[in-house]
Amino acid sequence: MSIAYYICANVSEDDEDYEVFLDVSGKAIADVDEDLLERLAEQANVMPLMSFFSIPEGEWDEYIEEVEDLLEEGEEFDPSEVTWFSAAEGLKTVSGLMAIIEKDPDVLEDAEAVLDDLQAMARVLLHLSEREISWHLAIDI
């Protein structure tokens, strides 16, 4: 199973800049152990990347088994509504993660690929922030 993290912007597919929001591979960052990502976020004093995760109610039904497999024991996810986040907050997290990884790239198996994903996310989040568009992290399973 190949998983990728991507940015879902609160815009319609008809938005003139919609394509820029799709410019994130997200496969390398999704391959990093979630606990390690949380520890790196803690070191950077930022919110964990997965705290920005949300999924539309209609999409939950299609992937319920796969998403449940990703949850930790005792962890629950309520898909009743999508939660949107400030792009500026997401940018803080992504920038903090990049700084920690750049300082000690040996902390990850493929730091260069992960940094590429984070840099792509940072570009998109900066664009969203400038336009005051909210977002959430999504997972392509």
C-alpha cells in the first residue's frame, strides 16, 4: 500500500490557482514513522503535522478500513465534518520540521526526499497563507 500526504485547500476545483495546491508528492513524508514526526515537531516546538489531518465525511466511507488501520490503539477519528486550519499555522509546522531535519539529516533514512516534500508543502502553504485560504492535511491511500 502506497500512502501519500497532500494539502487539501478550501477552494473549488474551478479556482484559478487550483493546480498549485496539487504540487506535493507527499510519499516520502508519509513513509516517516508518525511517532518520529511527532518527536521532531516537539523538538521544533510546533504542532505535529498529523494534527492538521481531516477528511470529508463522504470520503471516509470509501476508506474506512484503511484509515482504521492507520489509527493507534485507542485513537478515534470523527469524520462528521471537515476541520479547516490556518495555512500560517501549517507553515510554522512545516518550517519547524525542515529546520530540525536540516540540522540533523541523519535522523531520517531519506532526509533529502522528506525535505523535498516539506519544501513543496511550504510553497503551497505560503501561497494559501497569502490568499488567506484554509487547508487540511489529507492522505491518499
